[in-house]
Amino acid sequence: MRLFPLLTAALVCVALYFVILDRATLVDFASRFVPEPSNAPTEPAAVEEMPADVAAAADPNDDRVHVVVRRSEAQLAENAVQLRGRTEALRLVDVASETSGRIISTPIRAGAFVEEGQVMCEIDAGTSQTALEEAQARLAEAEARVPEAEARLPEARAMLAQARAQLSSAEIDGNAAARLNESGFGSDTRAASAAAGVAAAQAGVESAQAGVQAADAGVQSALAGVRAAEAAVTRAEEDINRLTIHAPFSGLLETDTAELGSLMQPGAVCATIIQLDPIKLVGFVPEAQIDRVELGALAGAQLASGQQAQGEVTFLSRSADESTRTFRVEITVDNSDLAIRDGQTADILIQTAGTPAHLLPSSALTLNDEGILGLRIVVDGVVEFVPVQLIRDTVRGVWVTGLPEQADVITVGQEFVTAGVEVRTTLEELTQ
């Protein structure tokens, strides 16, 4: 049956009504059962002076609600940004082959530390050395053609100069023959012969110019042959260099290197190498807190294994993730002992500028009629409601902002009063 729960609820409602709304009637009713004070004289030595707040609380004629307050002063609270993230290696690379061939080197086992430039895989040279020698021979042959081609160029230029001189002589003879013919002292045959000599000399000049151009083209062709031979030598040397695969940086091997005798193809992985010093802590900051994080800010983290790490913010993304609307942040941490592994879960705290706040018990928080989170404080004996913002929850209480620098916060009885109600207060005794 539900009679007893309903009866209990009704009694509670009646009691709350008298306590909050009609406290005077309740006090009058209770005073009837108070025994009459004794007329026996008391010794003056037994009387002690009571504090004002205690005397007010003991006054039976004071019908104000009695509450307990804590006198709180603002303190500078470190308001760190909390993130959930993971560790990430600074580098993780699959070192692959650029050529084909058979492995002739002894494999290095996973977990070994390799230095930058150390040989990881070596491929059989095969005919690569022969190809290099052939390319070098062609280079020598091409270089030998250059002096021969350059020697033809002065000869062609000399022939051009001779042809120009002949043209000049023929032009002089032709002009003389033409003047004599005009004055009647020369025959038409001689003038025609002189003109033919000039035309022949011009043809000789053009032929000599073509010879110079051909000689110059021969030099350029020889030089082009040298450059082509040099490129062939470079390719052959590069092919030989690709037969040896070196570690691109110092780090640990995540896999064995290629096994002795295995056949490598272009793109085949020789080994996977990882660099863990320094290591990165990667987290994602909500857009509401992104402006609180700055490059160079100190940060700390506790890994899932219990290990702690410290570093500073070295990267802050300018573009938010499309799905989560968060920003990637990277923290570089020293890991010289390689104790931190790649992919470990981490709880990250990024230091920000301190914020003036109050440390109060979470039980003091309440809601007003509009559902706004806040605290009830006492100002000149009257209750006021102050909205607050929760910064951080700790084992000692909660850090909140929004209160005056100094405030009397109601810690007991805040649910039985509203804004504008006069109350009598007792200061809370704080214990360490």
C-alpha cells in the first residue's frame, strides 16, 4: 500500500511550510514547551560573553533563518586545459628499396638501435659495375671528340676571312670595269666578267659562313655528347648507390631487416625504423578552449602506465577536424631513456594563465528558479544569488569564478532561503 509514503510526504511538506514560510508560528508553538527559567541566582563567574552571531542564534525572538557561511577570498588558481591524448613517435618510416636484386647482407633483428647512415640492407651489384664502366668509357670517347670539333672552327673562320677578302677584291675590279665601260674605255665583256667575279666571291663568302656554322654545330654536338655521357655515368653511379640502403635517421628497428638471399623489388620494405627521442604527446583541444592554449606553454601528462612526462607545446593546428570540431595540439617531450612508447594513452594538462577564483565545497552549489548554477551569499544580512562558472573539481572542493573578491558564501542552509531573505549567520570553522 502507498498510504505510508503519501502520509510521510505530506508531513514533510507541512514541516517545510512552517520552517520556511511560517517560522514565527512554529517558534511560538515550540516556545510553549520550553521550561521556565530558574530564579536561582547565578554566580557572576559562570557567565561568559557570547559572540554576537551566537547570541543572535540563541535569541528566541529572532525569527530569521539561521545559516552557516564561509568567508571566502579569491585566490589565483591555475586553470589548466585538460586533454585526453596519446603518445606518438617523432618519426616512423618504412625504408624501401629503389632497385631490384638479391640481399647479400646479414639481417639486423627488430629492437636493435641503428645510427643515422648505418647500412641496413645491401643488394647484390650484379652488372651495375659493368654498366658504370661502359658509361665512363663513353664519356671518355665523347670528351675526345670535343678538341677535334673545336679544331675545325678556326679553319672555317679563316676560310670565311679569305672569302670576304676575295669578295672585296672582286668588288673593286667590278667597279673599275664598270666606270671604264661607261666612259667608253672598256668593253662590255670585261664589265660582265668583273660582275661575274663579284657574284662568285659573294657565293664564296656564304659558303665560308656555312662552314663556320657547321664547325660551331660540331663543337656543340660534341659538348652535348659529353653531357649525355656524364648523365649516363651519374645514373650508373646512382644505381650502384641504391644497392646499399642506409638508415635515414637514428632510431629503433620495429621489424627485422630483409633476410639474406631474399629478392628485393622497387618499393619492397627493407625495415621499419622508429624515432622515439624526442616523443610527441598528441591531443585535441575543444574549440571553446583553443584560445587558452599557446605555443611554448608548459604541459604535463600521466600515461596509462602511471609514468609522468613533461614538455612544451610545439604545434597548434589552425584547422579544426571536420567531424569533432577540435584542434590538434602536439607537445614535445624528452625521451632520452626511450621509456615512453609510441601509442600510449595519456591524460594531458596544458598550463594556462592563472584565474582569480574561490575554492568552495561542491555542496554549496545550488540552482535558482531559472536553473542557473550559482551560490547564495550573504551581504549585510540579506541573501543574494550569484551565478558562477565551474573551473575545476578537486578533492578539496571546486574552483569557481563569478564571486566578488571576498564573499560570505552560505555552505549550510542555502536550500532553505532565497534571494532577498534576511538571515542570521554563523561563520564556519575551517579545519585543515
